[in-house]
Amino acid sequence: MEKKRKEVEQEVKEAESNLEGAKRRVEESNKKRQEKEKTRQLEEERERLKSLRRAEEMRAAEERWKEEEESLNATKRSQVAEVARLSKQMVDDAKLARERHEADIRSMREETDKMEREML
């Protein structure tokens, strides 16, 4: 009977030892699974941040492009306005030159007519 009791105690000790080993393996397995999940989540977050950074960089580049385009358009408008102003000035100068020329011609004719009358 004592022998049987010792065998049972030995079996209980082995079973407890096996149980502790199994618990430890389960805990290690759970820990590894949790670490893998945390790593996966961190990788997803890193990829999301990369994507956000790229989107922000694209938005900033688009904003710079729009500003440059607006600047070029303003320069073009300014240049067109300057060409229009210069064209108007040239037209005005040409009109004034024509008027002066016509006045000079009239004056010469008048002087010629006066001289002809004096000679007669």
C-alpha cells in the first residue's frame, strides 16, 4: 500500500511537472503570438505613416506648383499689360507725329501760298 501511495505521489509530481511545463509553453506561445501581433500592428502603423508622409509631400509639391503657376500667370498678365501700354503709346506717338507732319505740310503750303501771292 505504501508502495502504491508512493507511485501515485510520483505520478502526481510528474503530472504537476508536466502541467507546469505545458503552462510555461502555453505562456511562451502566447507571448510570441502577442509579440508577432504587436510587430504586425507596428508595421501597419509605420506603413500608414509612410503613406501619410507621401501624401503630405505630394500636397506640398502641388501647392508649390500652384504658387509657381500663379506667379507665372501674374507675370504674363503684367507683360501683356505692358505690351498693351507700349502699343497704345506707339499708336499715340504715331498719331502725334502724323498730326505734326500734317501741320508742317499745312504750314509749308501756307508759306508757299503766301510767297506765291507776294510774287504776283
